[in-house]
Amino acid sequence: MIKKSIILSICIIMLCSNLSFADSPSIEGQSGILIEADSGRILYSHNINRKLPMASTTKIMTALIALENGNLDDIVKVDKKSVGVEGSSIYLYEGEEISLKDLLYGLMLRSGNDSAVAIAKHIGGTVENFVDMMNKKAKEIGAYNTNFTNPHGLSDRNHYTTAYDLALITREAMKNQHFKNIVKTKLWIADRKRNRYFCNKNKTVFQYSGGDGVKIGYTTAAGRCLVASATRNNMQLIAVVLNDYNWFNDCYGLFDYGFENYISYIVFDKGQLAKTVYVDNGQKEYLPLITADKFLIPLKESEKGKIKTVIKAPDKVEAPIIKGKSLGTVEVYLKGKLIHKENLLAKENIKEKNTLDKIYDFIQNLFK
């Protein structure tokens, strides 16, 4: 009987452990994170603010800076310093003329370090200027624990990021449609005479249902690093793991956890009526205030009743009113914690009353 009870207890413990694992995933890497792209909500975290080398996931920022400051149809003439760069390569040759578009596909699909240098020199004039642009952009989007020293990710002790920062950078990059198109491409045929075929090294786009990018990276110092994206049921998840031997499987496990436990919930749409306010001295008496943008957030089933919105706007405004002017905010709370703030905009123009309007109002008041 004692032996049976011991065995039963062990089985119960193992069962509970398995249930707990399903509810809370784990990874083998030094750090990792899972976020929902639209809201930025963190669904899983492990050492997310630990500064670590990032290898070629650096190129997410390289591509973003190039897309924001260049033209895909630009023709880049390859100079000597862009040839024979250590590590992964698309085998550029001196004097080659190649489009920025092909360089970007070579950067993100084949992880060409030579492509990264050619892009940096074309966009920034010098690699150093381009790196300054990368660091400036990182600070603009809140990636405060990131520092770039190069556009490709080769090892440098002052070249580092965090899982959280890399998720922020990727979320920003994914807002760019050209970037999204590039990183989800499985095979690209470049307009060049040799080494034309760029097959995506990121197995996520081949192996995971809904996988749509974004970048792998590896150096001896950084280990295996992966930023992966997947979209299902109108919800896009971004997973990041740094120095993770089990990189792909860990990201897939994070995706499974996110898609199985969360549903994208629309709190409000863009242009949704939030409040109607009285207009003093206006040719119209009332003004609708509408939301500046939509807001979606992934929620567990148990969280749906715990979302609260608070509108902060005046009851009365003074004419004239300009359409699109911010006249308040709507705050979104989850379990009592502020998670989002959106501006409320004037839906239309309302002019100030002229002399005839005021005479008409005076006559109306006399009869009243």
C-alpha cells in the first residue's frame, strides 16, 4: 500500500508539473520574450533586460534604417570596402551595380555582411554615420539598452542589445510593409549575373504555420539568436531568444503558448465615437470626439471582463474647432494597470458664430 501511494503521489506531481509547463512556457536561452505586435503586450519574459550580443539580428535595424532613408530602386555601386567582409556573404564584387532592393533581400534572407556594409555606405555615406543613425533610431523607439557599433552584428564588446529592445525594434520594423514583404519571402532571385538565388535562412517561414519572418543570427560570442514572427487569426506574435541552443523549437513553443492562450480583442476601432461635447459660440452645437487609432490587445478568456476604459475630455469646448485637433484621451486599463492611452480627435471643423448667427440666436431667445 505504501508503495502504491508513493507511486500515485509521484504521478500526481508529474501531472501537475506538465499542466504548469503548458500554462507557463520555458526556454533554454539566456534571455527571451514573446510579445503581441499590435499592442506590444509582453506575454512571456525571461531575463528580458539582460544586455547580450545579438549577432546578425542586428540587421533588422540595418534594414529598417535603409527602408526609411533610401529608395528600393536606388542603384548601389559596390566599393572595395564592401567586398570580402568576414562571415556570411552574398559575394559582392568591386564595381558591381546592384539595387538597394536586392541588397536588402541579400541582407535579410542570406544574412550578407557584405550587403550590410554596402547598404550602410550608401545610406549613411560612411559606416560610422550609418551606425549613428541606428543608435538614434533605437533611442527613439525606446530601445535604451541597445548599442550598435556596426551594421552586421560581428562581435564587438560594445555591440549589444536585450531581448526586450530587440522585440521593440522588430515591432517597429514590422510596421513597414516593405520590411514585412522581405522577411517573409522564402526565395528571392536577384537581378545580377551570379549568386542570384537568396533562400531564406530563417526556417520559421518554412516550418511554422503562420510563420512570417524575421531574422537569425550566430557568432561564437552571441550563440544562436533568433527573432521570429508568426500571424494567426489576425494576431501577430514576435518571439526573441538570445544565446539559445534550442532557438527554433523554443520560439515555436512560445508561439504555441501565445496562440493557444490568447485571443486578439478589439478595445476600440480607429474613428470610433467616444464622446460628444457641447460647443460654445459655435455654428454647430455639438462636436463628436473620435479615437485617433484602433487598439487591439491579446487577452486570456479570464481577462476579458477586466478591461476598463476611461475617457478624459472636457464637457464643453470653445469654437472655432479644427478637424483632427486632439481634445482629450481615452485610457485603457487591464486589472487596474494603465496599458494604453489614445488621443481623442475632433471629428469635424466647427466655425465660430458670425454676426448673423448671433442675431438669430437673440431673436430665438426673445420668443422663448
